[in-house]
Amino acid sequence: MLQRTTMEDDVNVGEYINMSLTEKELIVSGTSKIWLDDIAGCHVGYGDDSSENNDVVVENFPLIKNRRAYQQIRMKLPSRDDAQRLYQCLSSKIRRKLAPHLLQKVPCNRVLLLINPFSGQRRAKELWAKYGKYVLQAAGIEVNIINTEYVRHATKIIQELDIDLYDAVLVDGGDGLVTETICGLLMRKDRERALKLPICHIPGGTSNALAAAICYACNEPFSSRGIFITECCLMVTRPRYLPLRIYVVDTEYDGTRPMFMSATWGLIADIDLGSERFRWAGMIRLHMEAILRILQLPTVATYRARLSYIPVNCKMISRNTMLKYNCKRNRFGKGHFKFNTVEQTNGWEQILNEDFSSMKDALEGTTTMNMPPLDQPLNEKWKVVEGDWVMANVSTLSHLGSDIPFLPSARLDESVMYLTLIDWNTIKSRLHIAHLFSFMQSSKHFDHPCFQVIPVKAVRVEPLSDGGHFAIDGEPCRSGSSFQVVPTKYCATVIGRKEVVQRN
């Protein structure tokens, strides 16, 4: 439950109390610290007589017991002029960085919120009203809300959106709604600029992998099996713009699709898609389905396939794949959690004559390397292995769900993918699989030698037997479909925050 605390001790600033403002904090009376990165907004005046009093009100969201709490700090100053001076100085310190897609020099102070009312347990609207709305209000940001009504509605909205009216798009739902949003950006005739439009994932769905991956990259504490909407909304008020790599998946039966998170085949996809029947149970539905599937082993999740890939020959990347989410962050290497700046638009990005008519057309020619069609053979650069698999996944984010730190070393922007495998011949028993899946929350799946991680530049998966669900970013595709994945040269833009550091 979110803490809401109003600090109304009438802090008198004048002859009684000293105040100093640094690059990182507001220090009152030499001891009380208000971290600037935690402030959503500030204003002069308080209550019904706000035009008359000398108060400066700070809307603060500090970390208390590793969760964001709300504190409204009211400071009384000797005069109105003093209040205005403090307000102006503080405002300059917490000014939001201009969204990189905007041509004008000042923010719009307006965002578009897309809500999927059918996502997860169908509580997205309720959770927004309770945990997100007031954060944007505290920052003085106007929110225009559109509820999506059908599949790919978000894609249509984003294709037709006047992006100059908004600082960002907030996506309140699961990872599928993020995919729809990215599809809309990719199909626009001005997509090179449109891809700079920041996306904030509001975790109102079931898995919420992107929101979790962004929090992890920024060292923002979050509740892996709870609600962390406030944490994500605070990022909108103090944004750091991060690149999110987009990949192309060519499928045998479902055409060409973009991907930002994963292409899963086998047991993980079986659990994810099969658990839809337990949607009413929320996040626990995945665990319910996992138990049922594992109890049926080996009659389920034994799939034969040919796997082809181009490996990444980098010792550091390979070493980092075994690091757990709770290890010291410096073990990932210098600069691992730093990202290239998303460059501000200059208006010179390419603009086509019209929007793309299909996703296949939109993705044509965007890849970083040439891939032969699925029905064509591969050359000698590719390694090929054939066998019986429990699963074969292509992962690109640190998380597969908010409580599944599947591959903590994965970065948001890199063009490296991770082929994760479980060879059926290395499994000792059903208990072995049950233990591996049960402890993914603490990254203990890395302790099992049967769990293989291979960094790759490109990958092709060709099922040689029936069965095995297949999903792209959690969305179902036809079972038994061959597919191949390769990075594109494009990144979408997502909203994070300045990396949270330990404070004294």
C-alpha cells in the first residue's frame, strides 16, 4: 500500500532555519535533506488563500523502505518575494528535459495515456486512478486518456497521432500494448522522428516485463509481485530518455513482426499462453499453469527442433550472462547501466510520402544484417544443432515478467540477443524442472547446468515435431511455426530515470 504523508509542520524559513540548495538536494536546517531527483514538482501558495500566503509547496516522492511514498512538504517563507525566489531556483533545478521528438524548445506539459481496460485482471483504470493519476497532477502535467477498445487499436491511434501535442505516451497495460504502440510508430511516414516519442510503460498488465526491466536498469526499487505504478509515473516527471532496441521476427505462418522483449518456444510459451485460462488470478496464474505443466512431464514439453545461430564472440558478454539480478551492479562492468543519449530531433529526419501499408513493408530493409528467407539454407557462418528441447527462447530484456529476472545482464539497447535453451537430455526429473522454474525469481535458474545461455547476432528456430506454443513479446503465434530473429537499426525511446544511488 502506498504511503501518503503530508508534512505540514509549517517549516518557517527565515531567522530560525537555514536553507541551502545544491545540485542534488535541498537541505533545510542543516540536517533535513530533500533529494531533487525525488521531487515531481513545486509551486507557490497553499490552500484557498494560495495567492496571498508565502508558502512553497514541494511534491516529494522519497524512497521509504524501498518504496516510493508521497510527501507534500510545505515551507513558510518570510515574504512572497522570498517564496518566489525559492520557487524559481528550485524549478530550475528540477526542470524536465525536453522530449527528443519535439521541435519546439519547451515541453508540452501534456501526455497521452493509453489504457487497455481488459489487461491483466481488468484493473488498469482502477490502478491508474489510485496509484498514478496524482503523481502527474503533482507535476502539473495534463493527461489525455484513451481507452483501447479492440486488438491493435493502439497501433491505429499512434499512427494518426499528432506527436507535437505530447511529451510522451503512457502505456497502461501489459507488454502487448507496448508492442502495439511500437507498431504504430514504425508504420508512420515520419517514423524516424516518431520513434523518439518517449514511451512510459505503466505496469497495469500481468507480466509487465518492460516496466520491470527499466526499473532494474535505473536501479529503481520496485515490487516484483505487487504494484509499482507510482515508481514508473515518477519517471515521467523527471525523465531520462533511453533507447530500446527493436528486432524483426520472420515467422512461417504469422508474417513479419517487430519484437522488443522475447520470442519464446516451448515450455515458457506453454506456461504463458496456457495460463490465460487463469487470467482472473493475476500474476499467480503463471505459477498455477507451471505446476500443471510440470506435473505432466515428460508427456509435455519435449520438442524436437533444429536451432541455427551466429554466436557473439565476446568473453565479457558471455561471463555476464551468469550474473544474478541481486549481485553488485559493478560486477556487470563499467558503463553497463549507462546508455547512449537519444539525440534531439533536428527536423531533418526522413519523411516518406505516406504511411506503410503493412508491418512487413515497414520492417523491410531495417535489419543490421541480411537474412535469407526462412525457406532458404544458411551459410557456413551459422552454427547448427538439432535435438530434443524443453524450450528455446530468444530474449533481449533482463526480465520476462516483473517477478522473473530471466537474464539480468541483458541491456535495453544492445543488438545482442540471448538464445536460452534447456536440452531435454540433461533433465534428471520433473522435480529438476520444478526447482529451476520455481526459483527464477531469485535468478537461481543459472545454478542449473541444463540452462544454457548463448549470446547471438541472429537465430533461426525450426521445429521438427508437433506441439510447443510460440509467442512474440507474450503474444501468441501459430504453434509449430519456424521463425528467425535479427536486430534492426532502430530503437524506440522509453522513459527511465537517473540511476538511483545509495543515499546517506
